[in-house]
Amino acid sequence: MLTQEQEQLIAATAPVVAEHLDAITQRFYPLLFERYPQVKPLFNQAHQADGGQPRALAGAVLAYVQLRHDREKVRETLATVVGKHVSLDIRPEHYPLVGECLMAAIGEVLGDAVTPEIAAAWEGVYEELAGLLIELEAHRYREFESIPGGWGGPREFRVAATHQESAVIRSFVLEPVDDGPVADHEPGQFIGVKLTIDGEPVYRHYSLSALPNGRSYRISVKREPQGRASRHLHDAMSVGDTLALLPPAGDLTLEDGDEPLLLASGGVGQTPMLPMARHALAEGRRVVYLHAALDAEHHAFRDEVAALAAEHPQRLRAVSVHERGDEADHTGRIDRELLASLLPEDARCYFVGPQGFMTAMDRALAELGVPDERRHYEHFGPSRPLDAA
């Protein structure tokens, strides 16, 4: 626990740290990877290059400093971080490495302004945050291991089947090598994947694109031209090959209720929407399923959604939008006018896709009167504000 003097130092220096936090986090990651290269595989380097990961870290640090005296609120705010950490197998031994490099980055950026007393106060804040994360993550690990089909640490799975869903998206059905049962997940969640590429571990998150069945998981992956993991899955993985999975996680899950739903997706953002739609329909809810793709060749799961619509003709309305071509219900992009024509009264809205897509969806839905608490989304990479440049 921080002393009263340290609390005063944190309050006095927090605005300065906040002002320089982007520079601190930009310096932190190179230091971490230089001193402890063994942790580099835990981070998607594409998110380092575009600044997404440093911004997410800066946001998390600021949020914690602002909320740290409200234990209930800070636990709620850290839930997303905890889920992603557990799906990456983050353990207590990782936190001292991060703390060392974070304090070194603060020292480098702020220089002589960081007195020994200020450094000790900020080290205390970090240890407080690390201790809370370790506690929450330990609870999540124990909780998952205790449920039917749960496990601890990476678990080996084999590729049981694959299916090309579009020109760039392929599904992989994964069954455990030990032939045991697999834990259920909430529709909309993602799962941690540990690959071995050129002898090195590589960790990623992929949405689970099918309902839980107790026997297998399905992930559906877009092949990114520069994506190390996605290219490996598409180009090198086939039936019989193995990879490791970590616990499912993610907050993009259906809220309880009977109100109608708008499920909107762009590109590979469709992957969490499929199980959410199936689950909602099984509960008797009405669903507008709106999907945007580049063209017919890039439109994944078209037959699967059509079959689902045929099965639930009164409760599922499937609408497609293509930027080009004439094989969709609409040509162009999803805009406010289209949303207004489709949006059910009192609908709860979920949307996932590229950053620009989610920003446009959020703005249009807000303009159409959908309140904040009925607009739900999730980032595939590090979380950031929807209006971020």
C-alpha cells in the first residue's frame, strides 16, 4: 500500500506522466524486447508497428491511475485485459520484467524529473496493478480448469477439417489431441492460439465462429498478406497438423433479454456474429444480420447464413452489402440510410469489423438514437477509441 506522501506524489506527477505516456510506451516495448526477447512472441508485431499496442497500454495505465481507489470499477475495467492475458498464458513471472522496463522507460523519457521518491511511488502503483492482475488472472485460470472440458496452460489440438469460406478466409475445425472433451464458450468469444513458426512460438487470438459442441472448436482466419500467423495457417497447416489452444475469452457476448438484435459485420468481423446469431435464434429472438464484403468472391459464409435464414424465415433477416458487383442486396457501403431502414425498434446492436467500419457504425447508430448501452463492439487487436485516427 502506498504511503500518504506517495499518494500525494502520484497525484502531483500523474498529469506529467499522462502528457508523456505515449512516448513512454513507445520506448517501453523496445526496451522489453531488447532485455527479454523471450516475451516478444506474446505480442503481435503488426500492432507494434501501427502503434496500436503502445496506445492500448497507455490507455490501460491511465485508466488504472484514475480508477484505482474504486476497486469494483477497476476490476470491471480490467476484465478485458485479464481475458486477453489468460488467452496468452500470461503468468506472474512476466510482471517483474514489464515493471522493470516500464520504470526504465519513464526514467529515460522524463529524465531528472524522476526523483528516487517519485520513482518509488510509481513503482508502488505498478506493483499494485500487477498484484491485482495476477489475482484476477489466477482466479480466471482456476475457474476455467474447474469446468467440464477445461484445462490449464496450452493444450494440443489437431486440425480435423478445413473449409475455404471465401477468397481470403478459411475455417479450421480443431479437436484435442488427447481426445477429451472441450469446454464450452460464450458465442462471440475468441480463443488464444499458440503456433510454432520456424521453431519459434507465435501467439494470436481468433474468434470462435461456431457454437460450442463439447468436442471441437472452429476458428475462421483471414489470410493477411503480411500476417505471419495467418499466412502460416493458410499456407502451411492442413488436416492432421497440430497447434496449441489457450482458454476462450472476450466480452462481445449477448446480453440477456428478448429485444431484437442487429448484428453487423465487415469482412472477417463476421466470425463472432455467426454463433451469436445462432444462439439468439435458438432463444427465439429476432435478428437482422447485416454483412458487408468487398464482393461476392470475398463474401464468407454466404451459404451458411442462407441456410440459417431458411431455417428461421420469420425471425432472421439476412442483408448483404458489396462494395462492387451486383450479387448482393445492396451495392456500396453500409450507411445511415440503410441502417435506418433495417434497424428494429429498441434493438440491441453488435458490430465488428475494421476500425473505420466500426467508427462509422457507431456514429450512425448514435445518430439514429441507439443509446451507448445498446451499442456493442470489440477490437480484434488492442482496444482503442473508435474515433482514434
